[in-house]
Amino acid sequence: MKIAVFGAGGIGSYFGSRLAAGGGDVHLIARGAHLAALRSGGVRIVSAKGDLHLELPATDRPEDIGGSDVVLFCVKSTDTLDAARRLEPLLREGTAVITLQNGVDNEEIIASVIPSTHVVGGVAYILATVTGPGVVTHQGKLARIVLGELDGSKSARLEAFVDLCHASDIDVDLTVNIRKELWKKFAVICATAGMTAAVRLPLGDIRASEASFAMYRELVSEVVSVANASGVEMAGDTVARIMEVLETLPAEWYSSLHYDMTHGKPMELEALHGTVKRRARELGVSVPMSEAVYGVLAPWATRNLERK
């Protein structure tokens, strides 16, 4: 199976490397110093699930790769539209473009540029960060993908990809309701990213504070409320189930939003809490905690964007 990883940062490099180790023909698309390191010394994965060091083809030009069976679309949500406009050389009949991004709007943005039949919804539960050019550090052991066709159908192309994931020791699930999974992940990431970035402390400290943990739960609840108002029916115990998961995450975890904020990088604030705030206002849903997080982090997002 030929796989192009568009956006071979932390998440893309991790899953791309695992898939290559499992037998996939993997090609990485990256940029800058990270790309230079991938070309000269390969990709190094530091992980409790097992370290890897692989020499994989790497480029910044999709046309160098050509038509692929699967495109793992892992760019930051701030780059979704620009990257989608560069997908065409990677497409052929049946190509699955699986987005593993933060947010609930990326699929529609991509489908506005390429035929919607190529677009597959996906969520990734993992904390993997580029800690140096060519080096990706995976924190904890959680590394899970959930994916599904947007129309709810079952497809041979996704079943084949799942088989490769299993051969690559990747925890993966197929679903016929990927939109519900997208919103569940959205609730997880909005709460975790919002709190770690706003508080500037890891999850363990946030959970240890009664006031902060209550706000953490409210952020989850607000996103679930917006999902329901948007027509995505979430089960009545969704908030409780998400909180059970959040209580098991490593105490030392931060988030990519916190990393970007503290390292002067463009932040995904608009795709996260900005989207919650905007949709809530359109639907008449009250989201005071999401608005508070947005207000706290907006100056950082503006400052980092100006530094880009």
C-alpha cells in the first residue's frame, strides 16, 4: 500500500513510521529543518511502544510522490486549505485522504477543493511532538486512530488500511458514524488544549485542582452541547465517558496548543475554541468557559501569527 503522509510532523511521522515498519510504502511530506533532517538522517521515533529509526523518502513536493492509495493528512488546521490545494498530484482513482487533524471542519474544507469521494474522516488520540529536526517523541502509550467514510458506508479501501494498521501494531477502529467520533475528539482536545494552554501547567496539576478540574469538565460539556445542537446526537453519558478517559491520561501531558503557544508557533485556537464560540452563537448555545479560554489565548494566537 502506497501511503503519502502530508504534514510529517509529530503525528504524521509517528504513524507513517509505524506503517512503514509494518510493510507500507510510505513517503513523507515535510518542510524546513525537519525535512532536511529526514533526508539526511531519516526519522527517529522515541516511544514507550518501541523506538524506531527509518530511512523514508521525504520531500516538500507532492508531485515527487504521485498517485497514492492513502494520504494521511496531518497538517495543522491553520494550513488545511493551502495544503488541500496541493493534494491533486497524490490522487488517483480510489485514493483515501484520511484527515487526522484537530477540529470538526477540516473534512468540509478539503472536500471544497478535491472530489468529496476521496475524503475520509479520522481522529488520532496521541501526543507526539517534533522535539528536534528528524526526531519525534511520543509521550505515553496512547496511539489510536478512529476512521470512517463520511457517508457511513463500509469500504474495501479502509478495511485494507485497517489491516495494515494491525500489521503495524497501530490501535485502530472503523466506525460508521465518524462525525460523532470527530465531535468526541473535539471535546477532548478543546478541554485538554484549552486548560493546559490557559493554565500553563500539565494535566496532573489541573486535575488536582477542584476549580480547574470543574472548568475542564465544563469545557467538555459545552462542546457536547454544541454537537447536539448541530444535529450530531451524542449519547447521554458522553461527558462522563470522556472524563473517564481524561482522568487516565499521563499527569505530565500538556498539549500541542500549549507547545505552539510557548514556542512562538501559529496556534489552532480558531479551529478549536473559535469554532465552539462561533457555532454556539449561531445555535443559541451558552459556552462561557470556551469563550473565557478563547479570550485568554487570543492575544497569544495573534502574537504568534505575527511572528510567523
